[in-house]
Amino acid sequence: GLFLDSYENLMANNVVIAFDSTNSKLIQRLKGDGVNQMPKGKPALDAPVITLIATWIQEGAKNN
């Protein structure tokens, strides 16, 4: 699974790739890959929320 409990874990293992939201596992899972939809067992996040997270990644995914 993806470990989202710290900034360091977000940045490890391509969960979040700064400046590259398309290849970040977090965005792929939030958009749904048919198997590993996030959040698990709950409705998908609204598109504007996913866009906001993708924008943060595209802008460098800073820990601020």
C-alpha cells in the first residue's frame, strides 16, 4: 500500500513525484486505476480536489 503518514513517505517510492503529477502514484490512485482506488472503500474525491493536489505536485510538492 501507499504510506501517507509523513511527508517523507509521500516522497518515497514515486507516491509523489515533484513536478510530475501524471506519474505520481497518489494521483493515479485518486483518479482510480480500476483496482486501487483511493480512498479505499469510500467515494472518490471530487475532481477539483484531485486537481488541487495535482497542482501542488506540479508546483514542486513542497513541504510547507
